[in-house]
Amino acid sequence: MKKLFLEQLNSSLKSIFPITLIVLLISIICVDSGLPNLLPSFIIGSFLLVVGICLFNIGSDISMIEIGNKIGGHLTRKRKVWFVLTLSFVIGFIITIAEPDLRVLASQVPSISSTVLINVVGFGVGLFLLFAVLRMLFKLSFSVILAIFVLLAFVLAYFTPIEFVPLAFDAGGVTTGPLSVPFIIALGAGLSFSRHDKRKKEDTFGIISFCSIGPVIVVLILGMLYNAKSSYTAISIPDYDSLGTILSTYLANFPKYFEIVFISLLPIMLFFLAYNIMFLKLNKKILYKIFIGILYTYLGLSIFLTGVNVGFMPMGYLVGKTIANYKIILVPLSMLIGYFIITSEPAVGVLTTQIEEITNGNIKKKIMQTALSIAVALATGLSILRVITGISIWYFIFPGYLFALCMMPFVPRIFTAIAFDSGGVASGTMTATFLLPFAIGIAEALNRNVLTDAFGLIAMVATIPLIVVQFVGLIYKVKTKRIIYKDTVYNEEIIDY
């Protein structure tokens, strides 16, 4: 355990250090701004992120992923389709209302009750998780069904008030966060690997993409019914006069986020306990290991959320507001921040690790992380360009999805599923608590409409990976063909000789 802890700690440190260094350099250059005042709080937040990601990764490996695998494996052994689909819906609903990222977004839509929005999004994820499982059970085409749902989302978006469209697509991004991703991926792995056909590895992925497009559709419908003119809660910048004030702020917020995570994890734990008593009946040794993992997950996610909300959110907003007037460097600097911040996303680490394990190392974790970093860099740059120019999100999201759908026939099926999963995973906690406030700060400084110009960044971060990861799939396909061709030529030469 000590070795595992040190490995995860080292990995977490490497992921957090670049973005911390960038913000530190900006604070030193912009010494006359309010950034130096927030710098000690940001550094403490960075430290908490390192510890939090480390504990979370350890915990998710031995608890959330294990639970998902066990339940997924058991579901496939049940002959009754109605039972499998009912449980899929319940699981989707429970893990969604447990997702802390969704609560952050719901709090910024005061025109609709947070409870209503969370429950509606939970219903959407549950329903579309049901569709995803149905597709796996009957071995239906992933590309065709997903394309239908994506096109349906854009038809609905056309009839939804424009102020609500960015938030609807943002909702699709935040629902697949640090709690739901490990569980959903493992559930998919458990369901697919119980099969014995050659497509079982391909069908392991793609389930997250259904859980991302579902909330978009139901929130668009909700926006049409409410005819809601959405607004957002302004980000407040704390005025710290001493290190003691900063520490007292963190101490005051720790109970809040420990409570939020406890409330989030409780439905999942109760569901697992009930499911184990009725069906799994795991031995005490396995249960002990799982509950230790849940404890690690609880501590890690609580510490992580405290760090990002207290230390990162105000700093992201103020950095955006401070550098907004430097339009020449605004887009490149935004891309640099986007490139490095994705490595801090807990759910990304879970997905890339699972990809490497399930493909037996054929798709390397490092390659996927690099592809996602490039994708988020492009998404952040385009989002900030949109803030500067005021171009509608329609001109980015619709062509992006259309291009991604057109790529599907030419890309290996497993990469298509991974690409759409990556879009949902990339747009997680760090995007919501640093990149979005960063864009809001720029929008406010440039007197732009925050709702139509800054919001939608999460949706952009969820869109660009669909294209970039599929490009990786095309490169992988070409290289594989070349290797096969060389091996064939080499063997023929040996035979001829």
C-alpha cells in the first residue's frame, strides 16, 4: 500500500505542478493586480488537490471500479431483461444525483429549482444508461444509435431559448464526473466481458457517451417547458488580510465539502449494501477491501473539492479578469492552461487507465492523456475566442458534432466509443471550477454576455475530444496496417528464400 500511495502521490504532483506554475508566473508578472493576494490560498489549494487526487485514485481502484465490475458481471447472468434494464435506470439515477459537479452547475441556474434540475438530469442519465445497456445486450450499432440521439439534441436545441442551450450542453459534461465515471466504466466492463464474442472489448466503451447526451436532451426539454431565462451566480473574490484568514477559510469549508461528498456517496453505498445482501453475497475480505476503498474515495474527493472550490475557483476567475485586456496572448495562454489542466481531472486518470488495461496495453495511457490535453487546449482556445468575438456557440458545437459523426465510418469502432466517452470525462470538476470561472472573468472584463459567451465552455471541452481522439484512431489504424504489411512482406521473403 505504501508503494501504491507514493506512486499515486508522484503522479498527482506531476499533474498539478504545471498549472500551479503557470498561475504563479502570471501572478508574478501581474503584481499590481489582486492575484498575489489570492496566491497563498491557491498554493494551499494545489497541495490539497495533490493529496485529494492521490487518495481518490487509490480509493476508486479498490471500491468504485470493483463495485461496478461485480454488479455488471452479475447483471449479465440474469436472464430477465426487465430486471437488467430496471437496475440500470436505478444505478444511473443514483450515481447522477450523487455527482458533486452537477450540484455546482445546478446552483448557477436560479430560474429552475436545483432539486428539480438534479432530479431531471438524474432521470436523463438513468434513461440513457438503460438505452446503453439495451444496446450492449442486443449488440446494436453504437454509431447509428448515438448519431440519432445527437441529431435529436440539436433539433431540440433549435426550439430552446438561446440562453439555455449552452447550459444544457454543459449539463451533459458535468454529469460524468469523478464519482460516476469509475462506476459506469466498470459497469460497462462487467457487462461486456461476461460475453464471449469478439466485440466485447469495443462494447466496454461508449456507455459514458450515452450518459452525457441524455442530460443534454432532457435539460433542453426542461428549458422549453419552463421557458427559462437562465442566469448565473456571480463569483465572489475573498479579501484575505493574513495567512490565518486563509487557513480559517479552508477550515470553515472542510465540513461543508465533507458533508456534500458524504451525502453524494451515501446512496451508492446503501444501494451496494442492499444489492450485496440480495444477490452478490461477497465474503467479508472483499467487503472490507471495498469499504476501505470507499473511505479513501470519500477523503480524497472531499479534500479535492475543498481545494478546487476555495483555492482554484476564485483564482481562475481573477486570472481571467486580469489578463482579459491582453487580447494578443489571451487565446494562446488559454490553450496552455487548458492543455495542462486536463491532467488534474480525476475522472480522466480513471478512464485512461481503464483503456490501457482493457486493451491489454495496445492503447497507451500516455497517448490518450496527450490526445485529451491537445483536445482541451483547442477547446479552451476556441471558447475564449468565442468570448472575445461573441460568436454563437452554434457555429462551434454543431459543426464539431457533425464532423465527429462523419468520422465514425473511417475510425476503428473502439476508438469511436472511446472518443465519445472522453468528451464526457474531460469536461469535469477542473473545467467547471477553474476554466469556466476563467472564461466568466474574461467575459465580464470585456463586457460580454456571460450566459451566451462564457457558458458553453464545458460543452466545447466535451466536443473537441470527439474529433481529436478519433484522429488518434485513424493514425492507429494506418500504423497497424503498415505493421501487418511489413510482417507479410518479411514472411514472404523468408519463404521465397
